[in-house]
Amino acid sequence: MKPTLQFRGTMLTLLTCSLVLFCQMPAKAQAVSLKRAVELALTQSTASAVASNDQQKAFAAFREARNQYIPQVMVGSGLGASWGFPLSLEGAAPAIFNVNAQSALINPALREFVRAARTETEAAMLQTKDVREQVMQDTVITYTELVKWEGMLAELNQGYSDAQRDQGLILQRIKAGVDSQVEQQKAQLATARARLRALQAQGAIDILREHMGKLTGLPSASIATVPDSISALPAVKQEDDLSSKAVDSALALQAAKLRARAQMFRARGEHRSLWPSVDFASQYAVLARYNNYDQFYRKFERNNATVGVAIRFPFFNFSQKAHAEAADADAVRASKEVESTKNQLSQETLKLQRTVQQLTAAQEVSELDYEIAKANLDAVEIRLNSETANVHDAANARTDVAEKYSVLEDANFQLLRARIGLLRATGELESWVEQGK
């Protein structure tokens, strides 16, 4: 009996360990191209979902205003006992059964409010598209930055290994009495800097991968980027009038124009609330004798109906007049905000265009610095083989190459970010993403 218990305990332990190891196994890497990442982000985006809900809300508000022209039918009853003259119940005669129908027939104010609601719906649609482009830009920048750090990580880890090796060689020279203690501290500093750069790269990769997982809905550990899926960016010509192009294609600006127009319709509607209006109204009621109708009226009729129109002439409504003037002020403000948004967009686009030019020059400088540092390292290694240079010269050259490499990669990414922002401003980002693999 005892061996059986031991066997069961062993099997249980093995099964438990197997389950733990299975749960700890990393998810299988899944190659995700830039285009696919953008598609997933647009599907999973919370911001896009919120914008879509706002669009549905605006459309519902439009239908609410428009449907006031459709008769609203209310079916009910006004049951109640009467003592003396049959008084009304909630503004209607006591009845066993009644049907009321009412709708707008001629209402200048409502017509403007419907136009305002329709325009707000169009603005919400453009806002949804603008949010969609924001999500697209966020995904593209996150993806390209992740590709950047993943490409740098191997180089930075190699630099850290080289720094550790140089530190060991210098320590041997110190023990042999060739170098002083100060050289050891310099080597430790170079190793610490190389380690810091490698840790920064790994930390950036972890953060970007987590953000990419949130954007796409995929497990962050399973995302494998495809650098070749990033298409070449179009050239930026400084003589092109990109500001005008951005103003013409900016969805946010178009949405702001529509909202200003809707505010104008709304202000006009507030003024026309002072105009006469005509509503269609009808009522049918089944009356009962126990409400004393036959005692106070010459003739009792069980079935009764009224069909007609309600005509209103609003006079001396100073409160509504003040409300309309406030709506005029809101309309003027919305119009000025459109002008301000237009000027800001034009200025930011021009700034981006000039920034691309400056970052291109900075990238060229960084690339030349890196090439010079590499050439210097190659020369030092040749001199090291011929014993005309020492380990300090090689360590310093490798440190310089590592620093210039990091600066070059940062310059490349800053230029890439600015060019992506310029694509977004001119409305070409989506077409560029679609060109990818």
C-alpha cells in the first residue's frame, strides 16, 4: 500500500511541475507587419469606439429633432369619478379611453434645429475619422520606435560585452603595474555607460511592446515586428505649400467648420422661436355617463373626436430673445475658433516641414560622425595588431562608436517621427500605410 501512495505522490508532483512549466512557457511569436498592426489597432481602439458612440449619439439627436414632424400618438385613459361638474384630469376630460396625436406642422425654429442636428452628425463623422487617424499615427510611431530599439539592442549588448572585456584587460594591466588605478575607474565608467544604454533599450522595448499589445489586442510577448514592412517615406520638398494642403485635408478643421455652421443654425433657430408656428393636433375620447356629462351638457355623446391645428403667436418673450442673443455669441465664438484652428494648423504644418529639413541635416551630421568613429575604430584595431596602440585606445574608440551609434539612431527616429507627423497633417498617412506589405 505504501509504494502505491509514493507512486501517486510522485505522479502528482510531476503533473504539477508540468502544468507550471506549461504556464510559464512564452507565447509563440507572431510576425505582425505594420499594416496588420494598424488594422488591428483600428479594430481594438478604445478612442475609436468612443468616437463611434459620439457619432451614434449625434445621429440619434438628429432623428429626435426630425421626428417631431411625425405625429406622436399617446393612448391612455382618464378614469375617475366626478362629483358635480366634470373637471379635467391633467388637462383632459375624464374618459374611459383616449387617443392624442400631435406633431409639428409649420415650425421655422424646429427646421433650423434639424439642420443644426444634421450638421452636428456630419461633424461627428469627420471627428470619428480624425480619431481613426490619431490611432493610426500612434500605432505607426510605436511600431517604428519598437523596430528601432530592437535593431539597436544587439549592438548595445555587444558594446556592453566589449566594455566588460576591456575592463578585464585593464585590470590585468593594473595588476601588472602598467596602468594606474584611475584607468580602472575610467573602464568601470565606460562599462556602466554601456550597461545603461543596453538597459534603456531593453526597457524601451518592454514598454513599447506592452503598448503595442494594448493597441492591437495581441499578447505583448508574442508580437514580432517586421522591419521590411515599413515602406519608404515620400520625399519632403521645402518649396511645396504643405500648409495649404494640410488646411484643405485636415479632418479636425472640417469638423470644426461644421460645428460652427451647426451653431449658426442653432442661433437662427433660437431667433425663429419668436416666429409663429403651427402644430397638428387631434384627440379621440370615449366618455362615461358616471362623470355627469349628461347632467351639465344638453346632449351626451359617448364617442368624441377633435382634429385641427394649434397656432401660436409668441409675443413679448424677452427671455427667448436674450437666449437667442446668447446663441449668436456662441456662433461667433465657434467661427473664430475655426479661424484660430486653421491658423494653428497652418503654422504647425510649416513648422513640421522646416523641422524635417533641420532633422535631415542633423541626421547627416550624426551619420558622418558615426562613420568617422567607425573608421577611427578600424584604424585603432589595425594599430593594436601592430602594437602601436594599447587597450585604452581601443576602449575609447569603441565607446565613441557606441555613443555615435545611439545618437545616429535617435536622429533617424526623430526624423521619421517628424515625417510621419507631416504625413498625418497632409492627409497622406493612411495611403502610406496601405503601401506597406
